[in-house]
Amino acid sequence: MKRELRTFVAQELRATGSASQPKIEGYAATFSGIADLGTFKEKIAPGAFTRTLAEGDEVVCLFNHSDNMLLGRLTAGTLTLRQDDKGLWFSCDLPDTSIARDVHANLRAGNLKECSFGFFVDGPDGEQWSQMSDGSMLRTLVSVRLADVSVVTFPAYDNTNAAARNVVADYAEARMSAVRAAGADLSNLGVVPFVRGDAMSDDTYNSDDEANGIINWAEDSDEDRSADAPVKNKLKASQGFLYVKGDGSKRSDYVGPHHTIVDGKLAHSQIGALRCAKDFVSGNLDIPAEHRAAAKQHLDSELGLWFGDGDGGLSDDQRQAAVDEQLRTRLMFLKYT
């Protein structure tokens, strides 16, 4: 399997330490933002490095991804890696070598300012593909195996197709083509892939109104839709729902609304996700048995955005009724098998 490389304008990258023990530290990757790789776009899901760090994969710190320019090694204790809410942070105790001294001096001078990491996708479930509202394909890195973190002189890609081919594995392009072809067919949309967005809302939620609002947002319309009303922009409309029956040709095919529209953007809804989860575990959603596991995984990801810290509480200004509903729904969902 081919190692892939991703480069970022590093956040908090700096030369630290002392004269006797110089260090470099910063974020080799962050969970915010979407990279344009030319043929597709890509983002890193929070937690993407959990497994590789937990299982102690061998990771080295390099300059320009060159094995001959070694700066540190995880198993030697000279490289430290930590994943937090922001991304993948690293710290490296530099050896007394010419390349290490040069890297440290160039960081202090501001000549170096970018980081990169080399990785392998952690199996077929390590990535998710979806189509964005503008028609471009989005790859979400869900779980990756780290090979190295590197301080680099130049980006590994510059948003052009030719450059992207140097850092993207062939299998990624093949999977993207397969997903695009399946999406273009639209013969059976099924469970909607989970994609994390930036917009969030904890406002009150009316499922019927929000369902119409999502489809109208997808089609730039203000139509009051009946159950048999046709839906034209199916892929965009599906983003606000849990499941789409058949080819999604009519309004009633869209099951389990749980998003909302805020300032013209699709937003995650706390109350929407809770109500959708409650309908799901109560058997009130028309989702075939063979698709329920994937639907549950989608909902678990939605709920994890709000309750991933495990406190299970709503903000202080939420109504007590919403608090009660949250607690009941969360307990039901956790017990569901």
C-alpha cells in the first residue's frame, strides 16, 4: 500500500528547548478545514489518529520525509505524539546532528513553517466518501496509520491535479470513482454517510418543517411540499436526513430529518439528532433491517458531536423538557442493540 503525504501550514510550530537539548514542537495535522487535492477534497475526522497511537505504531520525525534526515523516533522516546481536540501535536528532542541543528535554526529564523505527515489508510473503514453540494467528492479520513511526521520546506501539493497524484494513493482515486459512479446512478441512496460540518444549533426543532426547509435549501426554493412532491437535487437534499428510500424522487422518500438550516448553511441540530434517535430506537422510522446498523452508526456520530464528553447535559438555558427528552433518548440509544 502506498504511503500518502499531507502538508499543512503548521500551527504553533516552533523551535524550543535549551542549548543543551533543542526541541521542535507543533501540530503536524489539524481537524479543521478541507484540503483541495485537485480531483477531490479531503478532511481529517477528529479521532483519526486514535488507533495508531493506542497500538504504538512506529513513527519517526523527519525533515522533508527523507529517511536519511532522521530527527526523532517514537520508540526511542525522542518523539512524543498527542491527539487532542485540535489535531495531532508532536514534540521532538533533536539529536546533535548537522541536519537537526539546521532545522532548529531555520525554524527560529522563520524559514521553515510547514508540517506534513505520512500515513496509510486503516483499512476500508478508515475513509468515508461523500459528494458535496457543489458536486465535488469529499474524502474523510476516519482512521489512519502514521508513518512519519515531518518538517518540510515545500508543500507536498499545491491544489493541482498533477501534484495531487504524487501524494494520493491510486486506490483512493479508484474508490472515489466508484463512489461517484454509484452516486450518479442514484438508484438507491440508502443510509446517508455521516459528514461533520462546522455549523451547530441547539434551537427547538419541528421535524416536518425542518424536512421541508432542508429540501428547499437544496433546491433554492420556498415551496410547501406534500409527501408526493418531486425532489430534484437529491444528493444535496439527502445531507439533512438519515435515510433515503429508493432513488429519492419524492419528498416522502427522505426519512429521519435531524439537521437544520442556519444562515443558509446546513447545520447539525442537537434536538433534531435526539428526536431522530428516539424515533429510530422506537421503530418509527421506515428503514430496512439490513440498513439499521449503518443508520445507528450515523446517529451515534451525530450524538457524539454533542455528548462525546460523556456529561450528557444540555446547556443551562435549555428548557427542562429538552433536558428530560435528552436523557431519555440517550439512555434508549445506548441500550439499543
